[in-house]
Amino acid sequence: MSQLPSTTPPRRALDIATSSSDDLAEDRDRRAVFRRLLSYVKPLKVRLIWGIFFGILAGVFNGVLLLILKSVFTIVLPGAMGEEKPEVYLPFADLHFPPLADFAIRPPVLPPDKEWIFVLAVCLSIPLLLLIRGAFYFLHQYCMLWINMKVLYRLRDETFTSLMGQSLSFYNHVKQGELIQTVANQTRTTADAGSQLLSALIQHPVAILSIIVMVTMMDPLYTFGALFIFPLCIVPVAMISRRVRKAGGREEQESEGLMVTLHESFSGIRLIKAHGREEYQRARFNEGSRRINKFIIRWRKAMEISGPMVEIVGSVGIAVGMVYAWLTKINPETFLTINLGLMSIYPHAKMLSRMQVQLQKCYVAAAKVFGYIDATPDVKDPADAIELTDCRGSIELKNITFSYTQDRPALQNVSFRFESGKKYALVGQSGSGKSTILSLILRFYDVEEGSILVDDHDIRRYAQQSLRDKIGLVSQDTFLFHDTIYNNIRYGDLEATREQIVRAAQLAHADEFISEQPQGYETILGDKGCTLSGGQQQRLSIARAILRDAPILFLDEATSALDSESEKAIQDALEELSRGKTVIAIAHRLSTVLNSDEILVMSQGRLVDAASHEVLLDRCTEYRQLYQLQFSEA
């Protein structure tokens, strides 16, 4: 399986929810993950600076709004303006902060019938300030959303690119549902959490600081008492969050399992229907959904319970403040303004108190995403890779040995040379290594011992893309995209013209049934081509290979899904396609390869013999047995 680099711990990156390590190591991992996440934001620093600027302005306006409220209370609620000294000594009672301590817009001397105009203007300043603050908040959120989308695009691009670059051995060990979950959802969780955390760390602290500064200017003792109570709001929240901080990570893990069930259910719907296992799949799905709901409830409970607890502790502070106001005979407008300011702190405090759970979810998702991004493929191009151009099509296997597992090698010391322009066939029992030879030539895997040469150069020296561009493949396992027939054929050569595509379909004897489709070549096929018969699907696959027109052609049971009449027509097309090419065909039916230049007989990963049909019948026991099994009745 592909290995992950040491920069992101591989086992934790691909199985973070089940790993165990001490808290110190986990903290180091967290810091590394978040530093890397911030590196995605760094190239967007101009937009980030604007977002920070607007966020600061939006936060500062919370304090400015308090000053306007105090003026409104002074004008709208006149009276009780006389200042009386408290009968008991209180610290800071004589402390004065001019001019903000007594800041208020005093009404000018106006005729009684004109005073309402000034009062109305002062009162309207509140919605005006709210409008300005809302505009700054909108601009801040827009900038952060823009950054979020850019980071999300880059994360998805890098994750998908890395996954596309992995060798087939990687996909033999991972669940496709987990890959879909990572690319589709965990990248979004990472980007969303990153931008939301940045926004929270900018706006909420600034808002709290500006409010505290303003209320301190009005009454330092009252503010001091409120700030003493404020940390108490965080203690119960932290205690609860500590108990359920892993719930967010477990939810991400269970989401992967649910995605796996979904993917398998949709991909294997024919098997499910054939065996009547709808209820069984439903039970699997519901069990996964139930586990996800359990962990969602846990971390949502941790987030939502923080609100009431903060408000309860805050209300205690307000009660103490009322006693203080009674003792000091504080002005009504000052008392109202300070309490409004302190109460407006708590929503910001609640949002900050929820960051722990959000940080956990972000860390789990980001570690998984970065783990896949950093995954090192088993098969990769060398730094000095060369392009395969003007390919002649000669292939040579030199003492190659390869195994998928440690139990038994799939190929053992196989050597052979495929001459350019000739037709070869690989025959043998299932599991003898025929398909493995094609996979190794395509460099889906790298050989463990020996080497494979194309045009007398080791294929490991070629860039993989240039190597595979010179090979056409028609497999028994056809795959068609949920797209038009035209685009499915065009997949063989993205630069092909419509005339070339139609010509390829005609050679593959697919043009007849394509013309009968509702929209012809523009007909949308169902998932994996389910709206076509097996033979029609394989004809489109052959048309794709004909369009590719590569100098090397692999036929892996290319006519297995065709009826006798269609097979004869396709064989004629393949004969035309094979002219001048190196053809290697895998066939269980010997009748389709009897005219090959040479037939390679495989058995248990070894090359038993290679010769023409007549020679093999005479000297190869394994081939003779295969021939007699298939032609004994005839």
C-alpha cells in the first residue's frame, strides 16, 4: 500500500479515530496540522487583511454603540441625574475617566415644539450605527467566505490529484466510500472550520475588548466585578467540553462508515436486488446512521449547553450589579448602558467557548485530508523521466517476479519478448498470471524483481502518462461514464473529431444501435452504461480503443459479452485495428486466439511454453489439456 510521509503521521492520518498516543504528542500533531492549514490561507493574505480590518471595525462598533445608547438614555430618560455619594466606601468610587465617563449628547436649547426633532435624530443614530456595523460584518464574512472557498478548492484539488496519482495497490487496501467522504465532506469541514475559527478569533475578541474598554470608562468597579465573574462562565463549559471533545472526531469516523455503506449499496444494487437483501442493507445503513446521531448529539450537547450556563452565570453577575447600583446610587442611564454592554459580551463569549469542539472536528478532518495529500504512491515517475515517443511496440519481460501478497507470487521469473507488429495470446487457468502481465506492462504496479522493457528501455524510466498513451486496452470489465455515448467514445482520444468518433463506432459495429437511441450519439447513458446490454457496452469500449489507435493493444476477453454474430463482426474490426500493432490478447476461449503468431501458456505464475497453436498441441501438455477441454465435443 502507498506510504504516507513522516511529516504527517501516516497511521493517525488514515485512522485517526482509532489511534492512541499521549497528550503531548497529540498537541504537537494539532499544532502541526493547524500551522499547515494556515499555510493555505497565507497566499490569500490581501483578502485576509481586508477581512481582519472589517472584522475589527465590526467589533469596535459594539463599543461605539454603547456610547450612543448612553446618550439616548440621557435624552429620552431624563431625571435622576443628580449624583449622590454612596454611604459606604467602595474602591474606585472616586475614579473618573473624562470625558467618556460622562459622555452624552446634551440636547441643545430648542423650542419645546422642536425638541422631538433632535430626540428623533439621536434615536435614529442607533439603527444607523447598526446598519454600519452590519455592513462591516457582511464585508468581513464575505472576505472570510471567499478565503474559505479558495482554501476548499485547493484542498479538494490537492486531495483528488493525490488520490488519482496513487497506484492500484493503494486502492486495494482502502474503502472507496471513505475516499468519497474525505474529498467531498472532510475537505469542507477543514476549510469551513479554518475560516470560522479565524473569523471567531478576529471578531469576538475585538468586540469583547471594545465593550470592556467602554464600560470600564463608565464605571471601573462594576466592570471589575463583571470581569471577575466572566471567567467563571468558561469553567463549566470547559469541563463539559473536555468530556465530549472526542465526539466530533468519532462522528467523522462514523460518517466514513456510512459513506462506505452508501457507495457499496448503490454500486452493488443489482446484486442486492438479486439476493433480496434490501432490508439487510437498510439495517446496515440505519445502524451507521444511529451511531452518527449518537456522536452528533454528544458534541452538539457540548456546544448548546454552554449557552444556558453562560447566561446563568451572567445573570448572577447582573444580580450582583444591581446590588452595587443600589449601594452607589448609580445614574439610570449609566446602569442601563453598562448592563447592555456586559450582556452583549456573553454571545461573543459563548461563541468562543464552542471553539474547543470545533477545533477537534477540524483537527480530525484536516489530519485525514493532509494524510491523503501526503500519501506517496508506490509507482511514481523518476525525477529524470523521459517521454515515450515514436513507439515501435516491442516489449520484453526479463526475469520478472511479482506478488500481490506475501502468500504466493503472482508471477515467478517470467521472461519473454513480444516483437513489434505481431499478435500474441496469453492462455491458462484463472489465477495463472495473465492479467498481471498486462497490469505490469501498463505499470499499474512495479515489478519486485527483473525488468520490463518497451522499445528496449525500462518502463520505469518513462513518464507513466506517455507510456499509457501508447497502449490501448479493451477489457472484459467495461466501464462507461454517466455521460453521452459521444463523450464515452471520445474518452479514448480527447482531441478526436466527430468524424473520427463516428468512424470508430462504425468499425466497432456500434453505430447501428447508437443510431437507434433516442438522441443518437448524444444519448445519456445510465450509471456504468446500465441502459445498454453487455454486448453494446463492450462495443463502445472497443470503439474507444479503436479511437485511441495506440501502437500496443491489450485485449482482455474483449469479445466475452458478445453473441456469435456480433463476435464475428467484432473480430473483423479487431483484425483491422490490429494491423501494424503489437497485440497481446487474454482469452479463455482458445477459438479466438488460434491464429495468433505465438501463444503463451501460463500456469501458477510461470510461463510454461510459447509457440504457435500447432506446435503447442504437439509439445505442451497444459495447452493440449486446455484445447481438449474446449474442443472435445467437436
